[in-house]
Amino acid sequence: MDNSLKKRAKSRWARVHRVRNGLTSGTAIKPRLSVSKTNLHIYAQLIDDEKGVTIAGIGTQSKANKSLGKSKESAKTIGQQIAQIAKEKNINAVVFDRGRCKYHGLLAQLADAAREAGLNF
């Protein structure tokens, strides 16, 4: 592996853990809402860190959202859907984990849509 790739991977790992150190870990009552994005898609997961289990997950690559690409509208849709799934599982509050990404643009749209749909964080 090229040295620049190693440096980039190390920087990303450090950024993720710097953000995650300030968060409380997710529980069954208040799971961690982990949001990640790639060049083409957006994903959101509810994670119980105590058991190490993903409670629910949704993304633009799931069957219901195949027609969605990576846009602000799709981020709003994913935020509303993850909030709806959480409500079905009797989850009202979550810990928001933005990963290595800034709270800006798509992530802000997703978080705002989840808040409007009833999630507290």
C-alpha cells in the first residue's frame, strides 16, 4: 500500500474515533444513529453498542429506495424512514454519530428530517 493511502486511512480512522469519543455508546433504549455516505449512496443504522447488534438500517441502496440517488431529497427520505422504523421499535431518542463527515449538507438534511419525524437527539 502506498504511504499516502496509509496516511489517509490513518487520518480517517482518527477523525472517526475523535468524533465517537465524545458520544455516549448506544443502548437498547437509546441506540446510536450512525450515518455514513459514499460517492453514490447514503446509509443510516440504529446500533446497540452494548450487544453489538444493528437494530435497523436503511439506505438508498435498499429495495424501497433503489430509485433514489445521493441528493438532499434522498437524505430527507432516509431520515424520515429511519425515524419511522425507530418509532415502530419504540425508540424515541438516539445518539447521533456522524462518523468522519461534517454536520453539513446531506447529514444535516437527514438529521433534520429525523427530528421532524419525532426522533430526539
